[in-house]
Amino acid sequence: MIHHIALTVNESAEVKNFYENVLLFNVHHQFKLTSDLSNNIFGLPTETEVAVMRHHDMEFELFLSAQHETKAFSHVCLTYWKSERIYNKAKRAGYKTVVKPRNEHDTYFIWDRSGNLFEIKELVEDEEWF
């Protein structure tokens, strides 16, 4: 079972603008990662603000940092009931989006302003997951 996923976010405003307003996560708590601990774990000797976000049983740790990361195929896939609402919120807020048409439910791809990619799928109650 996954406990949380950690992401780098370059602008503190994204916590509210993207993660709360678009993805519907809430701030559970915030803390500072000390420069010593950051250096010991990540090799980055910088004190870093972290926002822990929750939505149902999913949790993100958002590390607020000016450091940009190069991403290729990395993404997080989330399921929502009425997933098109999430896509529409992202589109209206000016986030980069792509729609992949599917038979019954389209799949939506949205990026936050730090380049983190989210694949948004429809939550289908009777669908089997392997």
C-alpha cells in the first residue's frame, strides 16, 4: 500500500490554486524539513517547506522548492467520480491539458505549473482492478 507520493512544487500558490482548487485535496498539515535532514536524505542542504495534502485515502507531500526537475514519463493517475469536472477546473484555470478519447469515459491529462503530470480517469464502481 502506498502511504504518500512526494512531489516538488515550485510556487507556494500552487498548493491552493492547483492541489486544492483543481484536484480537490486539502492541506492536512505543514512542516519544515531542516537543511541537515534535507541534506542527509536528498543531498540538498536547504530548509524546505512541505505541505501534506489529503483527498480520501490519497496523500501528497508537496516539497516547495525553486529547483526544477526534469520529467519524462513520470505521472500520477487519480480516479474521480465525474472526472470531467477536474479537467474542466484545470482548463478554466489555465493549466495545460490533453484529452485522450475513450469509449465511455475520456482520460484527462493535466499538468501543474511545476510540470507534475496527472492522469485523471473516471471512477467506475464495477470495474475490476488488477
